[in-house]
Amino acid sequence: MPLDPTTEENATADPAAEQSATRRSLSTEAARNLATTTKSAPQMQGISSRWLLKILPWVQTGGGTYRVNRTVSYTLGDGRISFVKTGTELQVIPAMLRELGMLRHFPDDAVVKSIADRFVKEEFRKGDVIVRHGEPVGKIYLVAHGRIEQLGTGGYGDEASLGVLSDGDHFGHHPAPDARWEFTARALTDVVTMTYNRGDWAAALEASPALRRHSEAYLEAERLGRRGSDAVRLSAGHTGEVSLPGTYVDYDLSPREYELSVAQTVLRVHTRVADLYNQPMNQSEQQLRLTIEALKERQESELINNAEFGLLHNADYEQRIYARTGPPTPDDMDELLSRRRGSQYFLAHPRTIAAFGRECSRRGLYPESVDFQGHRLPTWRGVPLLPCNKIPVTRERTSSVLVLRTGEDNDGVVGLHQIGLPDEYQPGLSVRFMGIDEQAIISYLVTAYYSAAILVPDAVGVLENVEISRFED
């Protein structure tokens, strides 16, 4: 039976129309068309605490360059050695042997290469004793892979740890013929070394008078002081009319200079946006605010990781230590603090701080917290642990911990910038109007100039290769 046309029309009527016929007040959807919503300013997930930028004292750097003047010093074999690995074969890069004090600045490449060719590969298993305290030094050891613990005798006759050696470190390089081991070296992991017999060193001295003279000069420089600095001659505890020694403090004739680095971007805003959509918030100002936040995030990352001036890459090798057992323990943090005076701040990835907290809890230790610039932060030995997500975490879930002493008056670390820039928006940061192009787009050049300088080597210490993913019951 065919449907009634009127009935069919009613069956296909709009349901919204039926709802409107029964509604007794204005819907919220319609009301929002006439209302101004309450809204937040634009939010940005990538903004971090940026503690490093906050704690660094910033120094005005006129001329864009900062020179660090130091006293004359000798770098006595504290560098690390690199190797070439081809399958199971391992070779020392000859030029890297100049990181050994006895070969530093030695000009004869042929002699250095002949020494490099005599290094042979040796492997040790975990727990093996590599050298023993008091025995004659018979070999030079270059650590290619693994971890070696140096052990000595404590003040009460017990065994004491003197430090951990790892990839690139070396020991036994002292050229004195009657040298004896001052520690016992034991493998903490499987270890691969490149070794050189001291008998071959004696033969090299016989074959090269220039190398003998160079070696004797190194021994004399080491005699002046274990850190290699020229000794300041003094007299103390004397009585009577003694002749006082004369002295002076010599300066480094080639001091390091830090040039300001730059981070820049061009901010573009269409004139239609800037003209019509500035209420209740100024679109240009919000765009600029978020751009500056991103620029500062990059700035802090560069201060940590840049190869030229970043703290991780420029920390002195003598100020780098390795965790004894993997995770960052209270013992490791104490060792890190003991390498310098006046430590003021720890910097670590948040996951590293969590790993340190687990180690403290496992030992029944509960570090104190302090109110630091309006934030509750954990401390160790009174030094606050500041989170910094710019410190890398490797695929093996290892990271590093930095400890800093800051300020020019404190012989520490300083940030470098230049104030008084044209169109300066913030200290060391400028925003320049670049014009409006044919597509009606406004352009602003946003520029930040910055760098960092380590005034004295012990101003920065690094605890390297700490495990952050170990969990124990």
C-alpha cells in the first residue's frame, strides 16, 4: 500500500528542527558564537627549567672575544688515546701517542710511528690482576676497552680504591728506568689493552738522542710539580739572616680565547594576522615569546654539548671520573666533590637524579632538600642537584653528572654575552625588524650571542658513563 505523501514528508524531517521546536532556551553552541571564550596564552611543551642559564654569572664580552689568562703550565700526559679497530685487529694512532707526557710535542713523526708499531694487543678477564703494587714497571698500558680499578693501601693497612681507568686512559708511561708500580690494577670488566715493553723504550732512547733529550726534559718538568705548573720559589720556617729566593709568576704566552657563538632565526608573521587578530593577545608578541623560549633552549644545549666551548667536551681529563659500579652512588658523588674546592652545583639529567636517589634509598640514605630559587631540590653534601635535560642519555642508558664552581672571583665557570646590542630585547638578545616582503609577511631577525669559559680546570668535574636504568630489589 503506498505511503501517504504527508506521512512520508514527516518521516524525513530534520531531527534538529524537531529538537528546535521543543527547545525552551538558547543552546550553548549558538551562544558561543556571541561570547568571548576565556583562553590561555600559547603553551609550549619544550620549555625546561634551564638551570644552567640561571646559575651562570654572565660576563660582558666586549669585542666578542674573551681571553682566559693563566700561569704557565705543562700538560703532562693527561690526554686520552684513540685506536683504529679493523675486525679483531687493533692499532694505536701514532699521532695520539703525543698524549703521553714523554712524547708530548716531540717533533719526529718517524720515531713516534716506530714506537706505535711496537704496541701489542692484550686481553684480560674480569677480576684479573694486571699489575701489582711495588713490582718494576715493565710495560706501558693503553686502555682500549673496559674498566680497570686502581688499588692501593689505606692508612690502616686495608685495601683502598685510588680510581677507575676506562677507554682511552693509560698508565705506566713514566720513563724513569727504576720506576715501580704505585698501585695494583685489577680488571673490573673484560679489558682490552695495547701494551709496550719498557725494554723497547730503552732501545728507542739509544736509537734517538733527540728522544733521550726530550725524555730528560719531561722528567725535569715533572719534578717542578705534579700538576706541571712552574714552581713559585719560596722560603718558610727559616731563622736568621738567610738569603731569600727570588721568583716570579710566568704567564701562558698562548692563552685560550673564547669567541661568542650565535643562535639565530627569522620570525615571520603575516600582516593580516598582526592587524586583525591581536585581541585579546598580541599575536606578534606571543610568536616572539615562544621563539625566544626555543632559542634559549638551544642556547643551554650548546653550553652543555658544543664541541668548542660546551662544558661536557671541555672539562679537563683530570677532572673526569668513572662510576665504580655503574649507577651514580654516594661514593662517586663524594669523589667528584673531592676533586675541587667550592663546588656549588650538580647538573644531571632528571633520570640520572632518579638513579642516584635509588642508590641512596638502597643504602638507607635520604639526601636533604633545600629551597633553591623558589624550588625544592635535592642536595648532596649541601650541593643542590639541578635537573638538566640537555645532558645526553646514550642508547646504553648511560649519562654524565657535572659539578660546577662558578664566577670570575671564584676561578670558576662564567657565561659570556654582550649587552648593548642594536635593537636589544633582552641582555645579549636582539630582535631586528627586517621589513615586509611582497607577500605581506613581516620578518624579524632574532639573535642571541653567548659562550662559556672555564677559567681554571678544576672548575668543572664530570662523572662519566653512569648507568641510569639499573633497578634492584
